[in-house]
Amino acid sequence: MIVTATTEKDADAVVEKPDAANESVEDDGTEEDGSGEEATVEEDVDEDEATSEDEDQDEGPLLSKRTKSKGDKTKRFKRPWREYVRRGAMPLLLAASLALSGYLGWLQWQAHQVKVAGQEAQQAAVKYAGVLTSIDSNNVDENFRQVLDGATGEFKDMYTQSSVQLRQLLIDNKATAHGVVVDSAIASESTNRVVVLVFIDQTVANMAVPDPRIDRSRIKMTMEKVDGRWRASKVQLL
């Protein structure tokens, strides 16, 4: 009986051993399958990463070209405007400077013309004042001719009307006079009209006062340019 029991246990043990072996085999197969699946997944991931890297490398030059092309277009758009503004501004600045220079030159020329006119009118007024305040009863007609020759406008009309009576008065009184301009100044001036102040010392003698006396007088004389000559249009005693 003892031998039989032992034999059954061994048989059971022998029978059970293959199961353990099978289990180990199954476990190994499962492990192998798992490792195989993991290897496959890893290979797929590597391939995807490589593909993405290749795509990135392929797209890299395109992106850089696009960026460069955009930058070039932006520069092209910017440069023409700047060049246009620069090229357009230069002629405008040149024209403005020329216009300003021309205007300043014109003002300077105008000022010079007025100054020259004032000097010419002042000289004419000084000379005419000497003619106007000098008279000789023995040469009255020539004196009147000179006075009228240097007169114009209102003063010429007035002197023409009074010259007849004045002529006879000078002859009857044997009057003589001689005027000397001691000073003169310009009150106002323009290119065709100048007002001059004249200071005169006049030596006068006649039948009633045979000894000459000196009369000092101031005359405001308006000179106008007529036919290229400066003539007295108005004479006022001050």
C-alpha cells in the first residue's frame, strides 16, 4: 500500500510538471509577444519622427524663402515710397529756395531802387530850391522859365497863374534875391514820389530895403518823376 501511494504521487508530480513547463513556455511566448509589440511601436514612432524631421527639413528652405520673399517685397514696397518722397522733396526744396532767393533779391532790388530815387529827387529838390528862391528883376523872364521848367502839376498851375502879377511887382521894386540851401532831408520816398525838406538862407534886397538881409526859411517840396525827370508838384513854406 505504501508503494502504491508513492507511485500515485509521483505520477501526479510527473503529470503536473508538464503543466508548469507549458506555463513557462506560455509566459515566455507572452513576454516575447509583448516585447515584439513594443519594438514595433518604437519603430513606428522612430519612423514618424524621422518623417516629421524630413518634412521639417524639406519645409525649412521653403519657409526661409517665403520669409525672405516677404521681406524683399516689404523692402521693395518701402524703398519706392522713400525714394519717391526723397526725389519729390528735393525739387520742391530747390524751387522753394530759388523762390525765396528771388523774393529776397527782388526786395533788395526794390530797396535799392527806392534809395536811388530818393537821392536823385533830393538832388533835384536842392537845385530847384535855389532856382525858386533866386530872382533878378533884370532877368525875370528867364527866371520864370526856369521855375516853370522844374514844376509840374498843382504847383505849376499856381505859379503860371500868379507869374504875370509877380513879374510886374519884381520889376517895379527892382527886387533881387539869392537863395542858398544849407541843409536838406528826405521825409518820405518811393520810386516815383519823394518829399524833401529844404532849409534855405535867402538874401533879399529891393528899393525899400537896399541893404541885403538874410531870410531863413524851410520849404517842404514834393517831387514827382515825370518823363524821366524829377519835378516839384507841390511847394509849401513851413
